[in-house]
Amino acid sequence: MSSNTEPNPEPPGLAEALNRLWRQFLPQMLERVTVLDCAIGPFAAGVLTEEQREEVNAAAHKLAGILGSFGLPDGTILAREAESIFAASSEPNAIAVARVARIVIDLRFLIQNRR
């Protein structure tokens, strides 16, 4: 009897099903990153409205959930950080603005380059 130390392979068709779902949700994910991106200017100027803040927090929250579901835990961490920054900073400083701008770049890269 031989011992198999390799992890169990994915069930047939699972990878393709996940890829199909990824392609289906890709436009929504990129749209949510754009919501974050478009909020940076008003956020930096300190004029982000409550409605914009709710929209950006919802977009970040949804990104955090879906990216983890598709095996992108780094994306989940980044989206949660963005959500936290937008929610906590009523008067943002330059560090918070620069961080959220970097998060947007990193999220877009992760999403567009998922393998």
C-alpha cells in the first residue's frame, strides 16, 4: 500500500466552474474597484458625502467577500483595509489617502491578473 502525500485534486470541472463564475463577476469586481478609485478625490479633499461613503464601504465590503471566495486572500485583506480607512477617516490625512490609492492599484492588479 503506497502513501499518497499529494493533496487531493480538485473534482473534475470545479476549476472550470470557478473560472466561469470569475468571468461572470469580473465586470462587477472591476466596477467596485472603480467606485473606490472615484472616491479618492473627494476623500482627499474631505468632501466625501455620507452617500458616497456608504457606496464606497459597500463596494469594499463586497470585494473583500468575493475575492476571498475566489482564492485571493490578499485582495480580501486590501479591500477590508480600504473599507476601514474610508469608514474611519472623517478628516483624512495624506498617509490615509496615499494608502487607499495604493490599495486601489493593488486590487485592480490582483483582479486583472488572477490565474
